[in-house]
Amino acid sequence: MPQRPFQSSQPSPEFTEVTPLGHDAQSLADDLRRHFNWTLGRDRHCRSVYYTYTALAYTVRDRLMARWRDTRQAYEEADCRRAYYLSLEFLMGRTLNNALLNLGLDQPMQTALQQLGLQLEELLDAEHDAGLGNGGLGRLAACFLDSCATLQLPVMGYGIRYEYGMFRQRLRKGYQVEEPDHWLRDGNPWELERPEHTIRVQFGGRCEHTHDDHGRHRVRWIDTHDVLAVPYDTPIPGYRNGTVNTLRLWKAAATDEFKLDEFHAGAYPESVAAKNAAENITMVLYPNDASENGKELRLRQQYFLASATLQDILRRWLARPHRKLSNFAEKNCFQLNDTHPTIAVAELMRLLMDEHDMQWDEAWAIVTQSMAYTNHTLLPEALERWPVRLFANLLPRHLEIIYEINGRFLADIAQRWPDDAARLQRMSLIEDGPDPQIRMAYLALVACHKVNGVAALHSRLIQQHLFADFYALWPEKFTNKTNGVTQRRWLAACNPKLTTLIGQHIGEDFITQLDRLRDLRGLADDPAFQRQWHEIKFANKQALAARVASECGVQFDPQALFDIQVKRIHEYKRQLLNVLHIIHRYDRLLRGDDQGLVNRCILIGGKAAPGYVRAKEIIKLINNVAAHINGDTRIGERLRVVFFPDFRVTAMELICPAADLSEQISTAGKEASGTGNMKFMLNGALTIGTLDGANIEMREQVGEENFFTFGLTAEEVLKRRKHYDPNTIIAEDDDLKRVMGMLESGDFNAQEPGIFDPIIHAIRDPHDPWMTAADFRSYIDTQMRVDQCYQDQAQWTRMSILNTAASGRFSSDRTISDYNQEIWKLEPIKA
Ligand code: 26Q
């Protein structure tokens, strides 16, 4: 274990007794100066705003510490049941502004900074995003942490401290170029290293089967290559309630054996290489939001997280004398964020049996009672599978355990459905073939007592299609938990003007009870309120326009309709359909057919997985179409298009308050939920959307008259597939025919012949899984209704207010309450 002397002599009680820090402007200003001058050792010659930001962060962090300790102690003393959110991704974004808000320090800090002649905005902007996630799944985890702390639930997040987060996106000649995101380079004032809780994680080696003195079968996992897991804790403050929860992220470090064995053998370079190999495990986030399967390093990351986390939790559990493993499941539960941490199932079995002498049935009972699994995807190709041979090398003991789980499971199936070989093959955890694969989702389904989708439609489709066999077996396991977002970050922090206006009219309770936004309905028709609402939206649009001008060199007129689609670039999300609409609009403007068209500024943003060639072609297409249209003087102010580079959490905080129209246009049945859609709705954007994911529930809440619905339903998509004929659709639709003609004649790539041919072919392919052409007509017609509506600004503003008013259900506070009521069953604990 760690070599450093952590067992030092006990300090006197006075040593840890501290007087609370002041929350007034004067105390804040004093501490800020102290940290700048003494902690950081800077002076008036320091030119970098980053040090001032860091001093500010320390000042705020100091004020989290006592609450953090008190929260930990309150949980310990209550000896309460706890939940652990296991996720390969936590897309936290920035911390400072959120911490100021949740601690209620925003006002006094403004005063303090004024005293010192500093600009809060500028300091906030010096913080790097913690981009430890790809998109929706990772950001959801971050929203959940905020809600758990605000609801005072004893929940801890466990993840990986990637040295490099989500890559930075640059554009070169309209193509995406990835640059590494070394977010920790300037230090991270929010994390606290806790080397005293270091854990050893094993890899490789072999299994030795023996019998102990009592004749019991024992397994030893030996000759392994071990890696140390060092925890880094980040405080997660609840909203003004004294609670501070913990996000624990693991960093990989080489064990000291590296130095001893190989260094002494004279193989210095080899020993350094081995050390690097160990530390590589947490070097970089995999930037795929739909799977790119079979990469050994990714499996290493998953196991590293699962093993370090479970050992940490078991160790803490057994540290108190009265505790036994037999009641572990009564007091502990795990939520698996998709299948990514699902190896935890086999790891908990291993730890209980091999390290803690437990028998299979007792261990299995603990696993099944404590684990729950959330699915985030309906794309079959995105379901995780791992080659058995990879497991045999990397995790031989876990492979044995998974085979045993599968053997017992299939025996049950054979009993329930005798003579049904096809079913056994369908449901087996092992997919047969020349290179057999472990189906991680099935492992999660077998081992977890609850499994949920993330929106009503998604949960239904999981039961009826994706996991139908398992639903037939265990219908009681399946449940829905519709996603949500935290209104602290996604309204109060990112849209302070609107937050103030709302607060003045209905009170500030909505910051912890988002349902209260319902009270805005009574104000939707009030012209004075409408005017204020509109003015705030306008100011937010001006702010975004300024950023678009500096980032993209394009002028957005805040009078125009701001039409926005930001999310990962993926074919199923159909950025292509958006482009077809843009080209169609451009075509109409060119032809002078501009009846009923309002001025529009269209912004598209998002990252493509570096290996996803088609997604990268779509980015290039958007950029070419944008450059062509923006450069066409005949169009004037009527249409502006930009691709906003490096879309990330912090960009969304600027974008969503400024949106008039939110594009949620996935092929129905493909988007599990969507959460960007909720952030837009909360900030008063109207949605144009398919009946997919959470769109359906948003529309239900706001009423169909306040929601622009279009396109095939999920059921219709399934039916149409069999005789989908995009070429006939194109031939019979003059608008689409012209759009395809413009694409095909190279209007947007005159200097780069042929580059869009693959995209054109994909649209015309009868097997196009995303059926872009099928929804074109209804999309275009619905976009026309949008224009019509926008022409009546009072009417638009009324609908905008009604959308915010109806967004209460989409708070992650509600989602977390749902998880807690049905799955975690935790008591809130006052810190
Ligand atoms: C898998 C294997 C190897 C490498 C990477 C991955 C991987 C990583 C991330 C696979 C999937 C993801 C992320 C998926 C995701 O973000 N899904 C989204 O989850 C949101 C929250 O529930 C939903 O709102 C979105 O609909 C869903 O697309």
C-alpha cells in the first residue's frame, strides 16, 4: 500500500477546531488578497488573470470545506443508506459560478470584487471547462450530482480523472480538427487529492483454483500487473442548504514495484515504459458518443473505475466495527450509468467471494439487490460488447464469473422455456461466432434489480424491442425515469436576467421547485410582462450575436429568429435535415419566393467522434453551405448560417438563453431522451421536433399548440422502412428536388468536386436508416408555421412564456426524486 507515512501522530483537538469563515464582502475581499499574495505568491506585476481566478476559487473553496466535513460526518453519524453513481463520464463544465450561486455568495462577491476593481465575468471566463464527458450522458451525471446535493441525498459520484478531457474542436477549411484538451495544465483548484485512500487494482495474470482447509473451493488471482488508483475529490454543493456531497475521480499511478523489479534489473527504459502504461489508463477520455468497440484501453478504464470504486466502498463499509457484509445491500446501492461500468457486477462478485470468503448465492444476492442499470441508447450498434479473448487476457477471473452467471441464468431460462434453443442463444450473455463477444447490457439486465430508460417512449421501446426477451422474463425490473436538467445551472446561473424577472413575479421557490414555474401561465397574456420577457431574450440574443461575430465573423441580427441545433454530430440526430431546410430557404430567397419568410439566423454546433467520417463530412457541408449563403449578397440579412466551433457546456450557457427555436429533429425512435431540448425549453425557446425521446413529454406538458411537431412517429418509421423509396419522394417533391439538384450540381463545393457525394448517396439510399427524405416535407411545412408564428411577436413571446412555464417536470430534481422513490430509497440527511 502507499509508502508515505499517513499514519502520523494524532493532532490535538484544537488543531482541527476552526472558526467559520465570513461570508460578507469584506471577508471575501481579504481572503482573495491573501490567496493571491500568500497562497499563490503573486504581486502587482502578475499579468495573468488565471491567478486572480485561482485565488477567487480558493476563497470560495475555503467556504465549502466546513460544510463538506459536516456533511460527511452527518452521513457517518446517521449510518444511513447511500447510493453511488458510477459513470465513465462527468461533464461538469465550470465550477466557480455554480459554487457562488449555490453558496449564496454571488452578491457579496460582486461587492468584494468591485472593491478590488475586478470584473467577475472576466474571472469566471478564465476557468477551464471540466470536459470529462462526451455529451448527454455525461452532462446528465453532472446535473444529477447537483440535484442530489440540493435534495440532501447521500449520493456520491465515482468516475475517472482523465488527464485529457473532450478534445477541443477547431475548424480548418471547414473540416473538424481535434486538439488535446489538457484541462489540468494550470492546476485545478476544485479538487483535493486524497493519496491516503489509494487503492490497488489488478490486471492480467491467471487464476489458481484450490481448496482451503475446510474443503471449500477457493480462487486466487495471481501474477497480476497492478496499478494504483489515487482518488481526487471535488465538492458538490447543494443549493443553499449546507450540504456538500462528493465526486470522487480516480487517477492511475504506477506501483512502486515498477521501480524495484525492473529498475534494479537494469531495464530502466522498460521500467519507465511500464510506468507510463499504468498511467495511460486515465490519460484520455474516449471521444465517442456511440460505441467504437473492442479497444483494450477502454476496457481497462472501465475495470479500473469499477474495481477502485467497489474496493473503496467496501473498505469504508467494513471500517466500522458493527458492520458486516451480510447487510451491505441494505445500506448501499449502485446506479450504473449505461453499461460502461457494468464490469462492476463481476468485480463485486469477485471481491465478495475471493477476498471476503462469501459463497456464490449470498454474493449474488448482494449484487442483484444493490445494482441498478440505466440504458441511454436505442441504437443496437451502440450496445457494448467485449471480445471474450480480451477478457481472458485482461480479466481472467471475471470471465470465469461471467460464464458462471451465464450458465446459471441460461439454466433458469431453459426451465421456464423448455426446448427453446433460439431463445437461449438470443439471451445468452455470450454472443457466439468466430470471435465470441460478451454482451454487457445483458450482464447488466441479469444482475440488476432495476433497469430504466430515460424517457417514456425510450423505456417503452426498450421493453418492446431492444430487451423484449428480458422484459418477458422480468417485467417488474423495467421502469422509466425521464431525464431532467438542473435549473440552478441552466436557468439561474446562465440566465440571471430571466431568473430575476421570474423571481419578481412568482417568487424564487422555482430554484428548488421547478413546478412553480406553472404560475407564469397567468402572465403569458400580460403585455407588460411580455415586453420585459422579450427584452431579456433580446439582450441574450445580443450577447450571443457578439460571440458569433468574434468566433465566426458573421453578423447575427438580434431581431431575426435565432434557430439553433447544438448537440453531438450524428446521423440519427439529422443535422442533415436541418441543412436541407437551410438550402431550401436559400433557394426560395434566390427565386424571390420569400412570402412569409422571416429573417433567420441559424446556428449549428457540436463535435463529431474523430473516427466518424460521415459526421465529419456533415460538419464540412454545414460550413460550406454557411460560407456560400453568408457570402451571397443577394440574400442580405434574410438568412445567416454559422457552425459554432467547440460546442461545450460553457458555450451552451451562452447559447440556450438566446434561442428562439430549438431543433430536436432526430429520426423518431432513435434519441433516447435528449436533455438540450429541456435547457432550451426552460429558457423560453420553442421547439421544432419529432415525436422522439423526451420531446413527446415536453409537448404533452406545454400543449401541442405551443410545440412544432413534425415527422413520422417511431411506429411509422418501423413500418415505412420496408418500402422506403427516397428517390420517388425526391422526384415527387419539387422543393426537395431543387435542393438535391443544388447539392448534386456542386453549388456548395465548386472548388472541391465530389466531396459531398457520399452524403447525397446516403439521402437517396432506400436503406437510409435515418430516413431523412421521409420527413423533409413535413419539416419544411412546419418550419413555415414557425415563420408565421414569429411574425406575430406578441404571440411568439406568449408561447415562449408558456414553454418556460411548462418546463417544471424537466428538472433533474424531479428525476432524482423518482430514482430515489423507486430505486435508491434514501432518506434526506440534514448536514
Ligand atoms: C462506448 C464504447 C466505447 C467508447 C465510448 C462509448 C460511449 C460513450 C458515451 C457510448 C455512448 C456514450 C454516450 C451516450 C449518450 O450520451 N447518450 C445520450 O444520453 C442522454 C442522457 O440520457 C440522452 O438524453 C440522449 O438521448 C442519449 O443520446
